[in-house]
Amino acid sequence: MLQLVLYNVTNGLIIGAFYVLMALGLSLILNLSNVINFAHGNFLALGGYIAFVMAPYTGFWGALLLSPLVAALFGFIIERVMIRRVYGRDPVYSLLLTFGLAFIIQDVCRYVWGPNGLPLGIPDVMAQPLSANLFFITWYRIFMVAIVIIAVAGLFAFLRFSRVGMRIRAGTLDLDTVAALGVNVRLLRSFNFALGSLLAGLSGVLAAGQIGLNPNMGDDLLMPSFIAIIVGGVGSLTGTLLGGLLIGVAAAVTTVFFPSASEAVIYLIMAVVLLLRPRGLLGEEGMMT
Amino acid sequence: MAKREVEGAKYAVAEINGKGGILGRQVELLVEDSANDVGTGVQKTRKLIDRDQVDVILGDVNSGIAYAMSQVTNEKKVFHIVPGGHTDPITGTDCKWNVFRICNTTSMDAAAITPELVKKFGKKWFFITPDYAYGHTLQDAFIKNLKKAGGTYEGDMLPINTSDFSATLIKAKAYQPNVLLNNMGGLAQIDCMKQFTQFGMGKSMGLGGALFELESIKSVPADAQTGWWVMEWWWNQPNVPHVADFVAGMRKATGKTPSARHWFGYVGVHSVRLGAEKAKSLAGPKLSVAMEGLELPPDVALQPGKTFYRAGDHELMPNIFVGEVHPPKGNPDDVFTVSALVPGEQAAGTVEDTGCKMTHPAA
């Protein structure tokens, strides 16, 4: 039994790492622009489908590199054309707008690529498990975790050390002051939205390599991402990281004992955290740590 | 109905209208989207009956919606065919005089494949099952048949939209079963298949289950096209009359090789025609009586042997195609080899077993 639990803790960390990648993009957009992006899961799906289209020409590696960039470009355009029109209004406007956008992207994917699942091929060697004992750790899952670590480290370094990153962090605290200091806030928000979309696109390619593609693929991953943000604390990227790993492990371990509650447990964690510490585990309103 | 069921129904409508329609009237097919939601399905059913004045209702692919719809059609005394909702009570404990079903019950599928899985792999099974009506009845049916064979089991009931099965697969591996039963449906089943394959679990246990439909098989990589499964109809029946014509016609009309879902829709519309010709009416009560025991002609049944609606529970009794899924052999749709044809009535057991107590309305 102990081995089973340990296996599932490890497995949960792998699943959680994926939630983290998805949630960080969502959190970036929420923190700076105060937009609850319900279409984030659909940007993920779009990233996967773009990779599917590119893969025959660029191979898996080329698609992994280019598809997130295309998703970022798409995010940039969407922000410029649609999202920015609701800045300054009640958050419910952005919520409704992105909710509608989610349906549009989902239906476009369904129309173009069909409702049935499609496989995204990964290099054969990556589809193999590490060993007979660690059968649930495939080289692809290790690769996914490595990519997540690199992406998260890169994002944190970017936010801490680059000029644009510092402006994003400052904007999270007080966007008006940042604008008063002469920073082009409109462009900053567009860039930030594109960065969030890039992370969603990257998540999409990685997810497609494991579970394949379907128009609804982002929906199932969106809610755990929101929960990771809430549990970790809105405004805290480190909290999002912690929240993602926590719910990943909780869901995996719950499967050992109460499989039908594996989905409910993450909502239970959210409820408990909100009751005991409403700002989340590491949340300090307006702070990005 | 599923999209492919609608395509099959449209193909049948075109055939029927080309020959003068039903009772001299051209058939019009009105298609509504239930949005996979019980409330919407019920609302659309009421709209079709009350506003559009339809004679017959077909649907839904979701067992829960099909069941809810049957409450409405029964109340309105409208003839109702369920082409592809599998859960047992529809023609079992909750059977109704106006409701007929084309696809198999979960019990029929489980009874058909169990002997093959026991023979091929053994009697220690692990289930991965969706936690809703279809999954519950399917797993119960498997357990009943497995216990009869003296087997043991363990399993997980998972949320219907689960996409990551790694935790459950770890548990399955620890149990060391002879065979893993993947009872999930649709995209969840596909995700489970992929992870089962990626984890190399096929080396230590067999894989099988009730349904792994053509559409789903084609959605997974070649190495996940594996296991022992049931098909409710199969397109490749070289020596069976009319099948090749149907396959060619459907390919021409839709660009796709027909699946069991196409056949469900096709049989559904033709059944209405056959019943109406026999009853000389489209009125629900008369149509229902005419359909009881109705045998499908070979050009509609599209399979060997006798295919008929059992009078006691209104369940269609076709053959059940048991066999092995494999990567394509030349033709991209040649992904299943039939090893046995199990007669539907044999798999279904008796009407008493189903719990159906059919009562017709007073004339």
C-alpha cells in the first residue's frame, strides 16, 4: 500500500506540474489585466491543433517550438481586437466575453478538425516507460516535467530580471502608477496576454502528445487551473505553483482510496482553503511573489 | 442522436422517399440537438411533438437523455426508437409500450464478450468504469457474468470526463489482473487506451471491454488499437448479401465507411417504415403492436441470421460481433477481426431476466 501511495504522490506531482503550466498563464492574465480568461483552455486546444497541422512538416520538435508562438500571436490579436474593449469595466464583462470566445474557438476547432479525437504523434522513444517498475513514468512525462520546470524558471526569471517583466510585476500592484510613469500599458497588457496564451499553447502541445486532441480538451483542464490559482492565492505566481502541485497530488492519492471522488477532492481543498485562509495559501492581494 | 446515427437515418430517408415514402407520404427528418443535456433533450422532445407534430421520435445517444425522453413520448403516446443509448432499464425494468431499442443493452454486450475474455486471458479482472448509469449497468453485467465463471475482480469508478488515468492504471498494475476492462466511453476511453499503451501495460495483462467503436479506434495511435471488444455491427462481412451495397452507398453519401452508429440510424428509420406498412398507420399504439416480433429483412438487417424486435421487451435481437481490434490491415477501416458472432437472444437472456413487464394502453 505504501508503495502504491508513493507511486501516486510521484504521479500526482507530474500531473500537478502540468496544471501549473496551464494555471501560470491564466494567473498572469488575471493578475495584470483583471481578466478571468474562460477561453484559456481553448487556447490550449488551439495550441495542440496547430501542432497537429505543423507536425507533418516540422516534426514534433518543430511543432513544439512554433505552435506556442502561433498561439501567442493569436492571443495578442484577440487581446487587441476584443479583450481590451472591456478593460475598466466590471469583471463580469470580460468573463462573459471570454466565455463566448471559448465556445467560438471550440466550435471552430470542431468544424475544422471534427468532433472525434485525433492523435499527435510523439517520437517513439519518448512513449516508452522508464522501467518495468516505474512503468507510469514514461520518457514523455519526464520531458513534460522538464519543459514545465524550464518554462516556470524562465517565466520567473523573466518577471524578476527583465525590464518588461518588472513592469508586469509593477502593473500587477498598481497599473495606474505604472502608466503615469510613461509605460505603454496598452502594449504591456497585449504582451502579457500573449505570454499567457503562449503558456496555454505550450500546455496544449504537451497535452496532445499524451492524450491526443479533441475540441473539448481544454475544458477539463481549465477548472483545475482556476482552483490552483485560488488555492495558491490570486496574485501569487509561487502560490499558483504550489496550488497546482497540491491538487495534482491530492487527486492522484484520492484515486487510490476513493476513485470516484478524485475530481471532487480538488473542490474540497479549495473550499477548505477559502474557509481557513480566504486569500489562498500564499496570496497577498496585488502581490506577485 | 450521434452525428453518424443522423447520417445513417438520412441515408435511409433518401432510400425510402425514392420509393414513394411511408404510406404514400414523403418522410421528413427534423434534427434537434439535445446538447448532451437531459433538460434540453426533454424540452426538444416536447417541441418536436407539440409544435412540429412529429409521428415518431428517435434518440438519444446518451442513455440518461434517452430515458428522460421516453417519459415524454410515453406520456404523449408517440412511437419512440432509441437507436444508441445502451443502459439496460430502457428495455428492462423501465420498459414502455411505445419504446423500442436498436443498440444492445450493456448486459448483452457484457454477456457476449465475457467468455472470450475468460478463455483468452483468465478470470482475474480490473475494471475502469465511468461513474454514471451506463457504466454502472455495464460493470454490474460484467461482474454477474464473471462471477458465473468463478472470477474475481477489482475496479475504479471514475468521473465521466476523466482524461488522466495514470493513478488508476498504477492501481490496476498493483492488482495484477489477467485483463483490464476499459468501460469508459468516447474520449475518456481513448485517453485511457493511450495511457495503457504508453505505460507498456499490454505486456503484463490483456485488454478488452464492451464497446470500442470504429470512430474511437481510428482516434488512437496504431499501438493503442488493440484488445478484445464487441462491435454492434461491422462493415466488413464479405459473404453477407446487401452489406457491400450499403457500405458503398454510405461511402458515396458521406465519404465514410459506415460504423455501427450509421447502422443504428439506418435501421431506426427503416424499422418505422416496416412497422407502419404492417400497421397501416403511424399512430403510436398501432405501430408499437406491429413492431413486436417484427423481423428485419436482409437488406435492412445487413447481417446473417434472424434479426427481430423481441415482443417482450422491445429490444432488437441482432448478432453481436466479438473480436479483436488491431492496426489497419491495408484498408484504414479494417481495424477489427470478427472471431465470433453471438446471437443477440443468447446474450440477452430471457425477458424475465431483464425485469421488463410490458403493458400496453387500453385500446
